[in-house]
Amino acid sequence: MLRNVSMLLLIIGTAFSGYSQNTDSLTFVRAKWVTQGLGSKTKLLKHHFDVGNLFGSNQNISYVEVKNKRTAPAFAIGAELKVLKPTSEFGREAGALVAINGTFFDVKNGGSVDLIKLNGTITAQNRLDQGLTRSAHQQAAVAITKGRLSIIKWDGSSDWELRESTENMMVTGPLLALAGKDMALDSGSFSVTRHPRTAIGLKPNGKVILLTVDGRNTNSSGMSLFELRKVMRWLGCTSAINLDGGGSTTLWVEGEGVINYPTDNKKWDHEGERNVANVILLKKKL
């Protein structure tokens, strides 16, 4: 009898989970996004799920979509060795069209804690943990060659990044999906707790998505990495990678300013940017 009850509860729980996921996906794809053209092959999209209807919560999502082709704006990496400054400042100084915060960094002393290569020169090395093992955000990378962006996965070797021939590279992660296959995510707090998130996704049609999810506010709860992966999939991305998030999460657009709601000032406005060490830029030309 007890076994039968347990099986019934399992079936009901599985069915409810499937129903919930289906409801979330329908809510997402039916959303009416505010869309704004930003120039050649680039647009900004925003939507506020403000009635607790995405993952049972409020969510505010903003993203830029750009065609990853030769005639489109070019991707680049912006990084400082010691200085920390807002994502918006990186964008303005580079004359960029778009800037989004990059990978993890040393909040106290500045500089990336993950490898960064700029124009063929390594400017920051991975800082391994005390056991000399890689963290989850050192097992993949955003690679940029001649202004075009791709996502690559760690091959398991100790010198993977050093052997990569790409001109510009930012190690980051965790990797959410690659070529249509979901990547393994651990069950630690970083993965399952809701936070503001920043991600990059690639679509089969050659488009790239630069996305922010706001969080730590009643207006937007933030997402777990599992929820973030679903969102990237619903947007059509077959490859997706997580970047630094939390208070660092920022999307800046030329002429518009900060688009999302950074959290460092604990207010629901566009003024709470955190100073960061590196960014991904979308420039009008190489």
C-alpha cells in the first residue's frame, strides 16, 4: 500500500513538473517583447514578466540580438589589469554600440580570475583554487576572431587555453549548452539559487544573444542556472554560456544607457552598476 502511494505521488509530481515547464515555455514564447533597432543587424529586446508568471516569479529580461556575420558589428573584449570600472564606462571609452559585463574578477585587487587573451597576448591567467583544480567558470570560453564570436569547451587538458589559436579569448562559465546538447551543471548553491544572471547564446542561424536577467528584487527574482538555460533554449540558442552575474550583471547600449536594473545600490533603477574588470563589447566596426 505504502509503495503504491509513493509511486502515485512520484507520478503526480512528475506530471506537475512537466505541466509547470510547459506553462513557463508558453508564457515565454507568447510574451510581447519591446523591440528596438540599434543599427545594422542589431536589435534590443526587453520584457518584464511582472505578474509572477515565469518560474512562479517576476522576471525582467533584456537582451541584444546581432547577426554574427562579417557585415555586422564586431565583437571584442575589454579588460583592465588593475582598475575596476562600470560596464558603461568600458562601453563609452571603446566607442562601442553595446557592452555587457564579462567574466569573474578580483573584487579587492582588480583583474580577472579567469584567463583573458587580447589580440594574441594573454593578459590574465586562470587563478586555480587551493586544490589546483579548475572551477566551473574555467571550463569554457568566449572566443572572438576577426570580430566574430564563438563558444568553446575545455578539452580536459591543463594547457587548453594556451594552445587555442583564437586571437581574443575570455574563459568563463559554467557552460550551459553546446551544439544543442545540455552541459552538466552541479547542484551547488551557485547553480540552484536565483541570482541576477548574464549569458551569451548562439543560434543556428548565426545570431548571437547578449542577455541579462535582473534579480534580488521583488520586481525580478533572478534565475538559477537551470532556469537560465531554459530561457536561452526558448530564445533558440543551441549553445549558451553563463558569465559573471549578481551585482555585476549589466547591459549598456550607446545612446540609451544602462538597460537593465543593476543591484549594487539595492534600488530598482539603472544606477546601481558595479565596477568590473572586463566586458564583452559590440563595436560598430573592427
